[in-house]
Amino acid sequence: MKVKSGDIVFPGDFLAVSEEVLPSEGTYDDDGEIKSLVVGEVARDDRNKSIKVISKFSTPPVLRTGSRVIGEVIDVRGQRALVRIHSIKGNRRALATYFVGGVHVSQAKKGYLSKLTEAFRIGDIVEARVTKVMGLDGIDLQTSSRDLGVIKAMCTRCRHFMEMNGRDEVRCPNCENREKRKLSANYEG
């Protein structure tokens, strides 16, 4: 049976043979047979000899180079801060799985930074840009832009959220502790 534009298909449904059309978005080639990858509507382009399936459901967001992400600092050691990525900024749908990215000291802020703990501490919430993706835990992040960095800092003494107290400095309203951070221009403290 020949599939036509507008037909609803399910994953694994046969669409065409690869001699007729090229697979496109929402499809895959299975040993010469083009099949649907998602539940959706067929869009056949006979002029360009291609076929695609337009998903009927929203798909989980995908981390890509250039994506802006929100995450929590889970470790700071040596030259790298590890960030558990919770979401892609501007995307209401959650990620399909947890990702862990790293901010190298050279990517934390512009200029010299003697210790990474002057930029990030465990528990801080950060906004960062993805610079490289190599699997689930091979994600490089950058916070050196003015609008990237810590958007919520936690006090290392009493674990309360801190208030901005000048450029790259925060103060705890609970215990008066002062600490340095690489603050985003969008700090919410």
C-alpha cells in the first residue's frame, strides 16, 4: 500500500523504498525500506523525491552546541566545575535524562581567575552556554559572557540564598557572609 501525504503513521510503519524517495525528518532507512521514526503525519515531496513524518507530539529537547542551559553546580575541583543540567533555557519541556556538563576555569569568566571557587560553589544555580556535546557526560559549558554565570548563589556557611553585593560579590542576609562568584547580569538573588 502506497503512503500519501496526510496519512497518520506510527513508529516502524513502512513508508516507501529507498529507490523511490530519500528519508528525511522523522524517518529512517531500514535496509532499503524507509520507515517512520515517530507518530505523525506523512509529508511526501515528489518533486524533491523525499518523505518525512511530522511528529504529532512534542519531543524532548535536545542539547546542542549553542544551547543555553540552567543547572546546579554539583562539584568544584581543580580546573573544572561540574554542573547537573536541569533544563534548556526557554524550553518548558524537561530533558529526557540528566546531563552533566563541565565549565573549565578558562571558560568561567573573561580575564584571570586564580581559583574556580571564586566563580562557583556547590549548590549554585548557573546559566551556561553549551560549547561541545560528546555523549551524556561529555558536555563542555561556558559562562564567560556577561549574561551567563551564577543566577542564584548559596551561602557556604548557612546554605541560604545570597544577595548581590556589587560586581561578582554576594552577601548572605542570614549570616552576613561575603563571597565571590562569577555572577550573571540576570542574577536573581
